Amino acid sequence: MDSHEIEAGRERWAFRYEDAVAKGRVRDADFTTLSGVEVDPVYGPPAGEDVPGFERIGWPGEFPFTRGLHATGYRGKPWTIRQFAGFGNAEQTNERYKMILAAGGHGLSVAFDMPTLMGRDSDDPRSLGEVGHCGVAVDSVSDTDILFNDIPLGDVTTSMTINGPAVPVFAMMVATAERQGFEPASLDGTLQTDIFKEYIAQKEWIFPPEPHLRLIGDLMEYTDEHMPRYKPLSVSGYHIREAGATAAQELAFTLADGFGYVELGKSRGLDVNKFAPGLSFFFDAHLDFFEEIAKFRAARRIWARWMRDVYGATSEKAQWLRFHTQTAGVSLTAQQPDNNVVRTAIEALAGVLGGTNSLHTNALDEVLALPSEKAAQIALRTQQVIMEETGVTNVADPLGGSWYVEALTDKIEAEAEAIFQRILDLGGNNTDHPIGPMTAGLLRGIDDGWFSSEIADSAFTYQIALEKGEKKQVGVTIHTDETDESLEIMRISHEVERAQKETLASRRDDRDAAALDRTLAALRVGAQGTTNLVPLMLDAVRAEATLGEICGVLREEWGEYREPARV
């Protein structure tokens, strides 16, 4: 790009920035270094200098958004501190949420226990020993009422990490908000809902792919019409990376999933410029500092280009890739666990320098158990130190133009594009598929076990490198010692499961059986046809139908997914 084009871009950026200042969208803060040196909001090439390929880097707030979505960077609004939490019963988790908000957290992110994630009630025989252990137990809308007690859902943003039974749990949250006096249209938050990544990596599914995609399509239609502020899909690469994928695989598999959901929305007749801004993403921040920053920058660039050139999005917001980041759980070690604070801080800083929109920092003891209150507070303070003391919010994309970072960004982008083509080839580039060609490739790759095989190969390669000493882990493969560092970890009492079952039994006795039967019968009829199921699920949860009962009706109609055996 020649110097005249670069200067024209700088002027466009300056106009956007000054407009944001005039509208009060830039914080009244001290944008100087620790020594008092004033810093500019953004930096670029020296005036008069030609920079080949600068159109791929650009300016913050301008296509292809490599340097961020907003001209102001974090001067406009810092990332949202959104700590992931959930354990035991709804009352215990509610207390933790209030602690997080009181300590300066900006939003909530709900972790559910394994029975809830699998659409089972706490008294299901298959739930034995798992109730409340890896997250909060939610059986009915009465649990979500307690979960968000004294937390006004119309005033906070809430993210819920759940996929297979995401839609009925969403219905419970909406019903709770109604009981608090809020209209659904006022709600803002995110539901993960990403079923593709379950088949690819995490394996928490219920139904075969087609019924799951139908549910997601119903949710997209419902929120598009009734809840314009709500984000019905958070496409997740985190679990793909945690399963052993490389940075490029995490990026490519995740964005391909996102393209599949764009195709799903378009197949439902939705306007891409209207529904695409409701899609968000969830990435892992791992330990290779610069690789992670490059991954985030490449993600924005790829998404913007595909949305514009492939899927016809013309509005900027429909081209934006908004993403949440969580530090890498798989990088935490049980040996010398205090080192995990350092690992988490480095990973969090990579997420911030990559331009994340919200962030969760893992606790030092999460490799052993759910976080203790003290460990959770340290994790929260880690973000606050980065935000308030390091100066990283002063300048938009401070690493933009770095030869190393830009080369890595280009490299990861090229690897991702090659993977996209492989996925399309798996589906035969089938433009006649009822949803779309990327969806055809995703479904074929899932059915063939291609994604699982690719991730397994990458995980195996990394493990061999660790065992050979080519990759190192402090306290595990090097700098080890015999110190026995005992931690006070959180343990969930069996009493939680016993009490949850008793409460559930009492709620069942208190329900209007006739009203319950009517709503579940209507849901069954809806599942047999093509009507949107979200209003039917809302009726069911208002009648105190349990998660297991709702999912049970759908299991009977649609069957359960069984992963094919691999040889």
C-alpha cells in the first residue's frame, strides 16, 4: 500500500476516534505511561512511508478489523471481566456470583454440572455422584430463580456455557427474568449452544446432528424476532484447543463451525446483516504468547472477509468477530500449583493484546478442583491488575506492525484457509446441501471422525515433544522439586446431591399436573412437526417441567446420538 492510501486510512481512523470522543465514548482516564509520558491512541507507519500489504493490517475500527473492532480500542471500553463459576446448588452459586460482582466483575458466566449438561435431572440414576460437582445443578426454573436471586437479569449480561440442552435452559432463564419483571426483549447475554464443537471435541451431545441444528435454528429465529440484544450462539474453540488442537486448528475448526451457523441462519430466511451480529466466539488463550495474539488478530480478519465476500454481509457489525477468551485450563499443573498464577497472567495478557471483548482467568487450583473463593479472587485480581496497572488499555493494538506478530498472523491465516478448503472438500463442495456447503463438510467430517483424528494427532505430537524434552513445563519436566504443596481445595458434599433430590421431589409434588401434561404433549407434537419449539419450551418451564422431562420428550421423538466406533 502506498503512503497516500495509508494516510487516507489514518485520516479515516482519526475521524472515527474524534467522533467517539465527541459522543462520550472515550473514557475520562489517564492515558499516560507510569512515568507520565503521554501516548497516542494508535500508532502506524511513519508519514510518507509505503508499506506493502498494509491493507491486511489497517487501522482499528476498519475492515478487515485485524487491529480491532473499534477505533478507540480499550480507551472506549475495556474488556468485560466475566468470571466462569458454578458449583453445588443454585443457592451456593448465587452467593459466589454476588461475591464476583461485589469484587468488580462485570458479568456472569454460568458453569453447569454434568447431569445438566447432558439434559438429565439430578435424581436420574445416571446422575449419581455428579450432582453439583463440575458446576451448578439446574433441574427446573425454580433453580434459575434461586441462581439469579437479587441479580436483576435485565441489568447484567449473563453467559451460559451449555450446548445439548441449551434451549430449555435458555427458556428457564427467560422465565426467571419474566418473574423478576423484565421483558425478554430487554435481556442481554450469550448462550453457547454450539453443538458442532461437541461432536468435534467435547462430546456432550444428546440428539443426532440434524435435530440439534433444528433447535439452534429455532433459537436463532426466536431471538431474532423477540430478543434483539441477546446472542444465541457463542461458537467455541476453547474446548477444541483443550482437546489437543493446534492454534491454527482451533481457529479454523471454530470459524468453520461459525460459517455453518451462518448458513443455518440464511437457510431459515434470516437477514445476515441482522442475525450475524448476534453470533459471538469463545477462544482459548494458551501459553505461546505471540502465537495467541496472532491467532486472535487472524480470526477477526478471516471472519470479516468471509462474511463480506462469501456470505454477503454488508454492515460492519455483521462482519465483526466478537469473542470471549478463557485462559488455558490444560496449561495448569498440579505440581507447583502457584506457578499457575503466572501462567494465567501471561495467557490473559495475550488475550488482551489480541483484542478480546471479554475474559475469564482460571484459578490456580482448577487443575485439582472447582476454584476456592480465595483462588477465584486471585484470578479476578489478575485481570484487574492487567487492566488498571499495566497501561495496555492506552493504545489500540500496540503490537500492530510488529514484523514477528504480522508474520505469525499471516501464517495462521494461511493454515486456517487450507483447513477450510479441506472441510469443503469433505462435503464435496455441496452447494445444493439444504443448509450450505460448509455445513455439509462439517457433518461429513464429524461422521467420518476426521476432526477427532486431526486433534488426536496434534495432541500426540505435543505429548511426544514433552516426553523428549523438546517442550518444557516448569515444575513438571524441569525445575522440579520434592516440596509437597498441599492446597485447601473445594469439595462438594454428598449432602448437595441428597438435598437437590429432595427439593426436586417436593417441586414435582407441588406442580399442576394437568398443566404440565398439556405443555409436554404440545412439545411432543411440535417436535414431530416443524413449528418453532422455543415458545413451547417456555410454556413447559413455566409449568415447572424439569430439564430431564423436556429432554426426555425430545429423546423419545428424535433418538440419541451414538458416536460411530473408530478403528
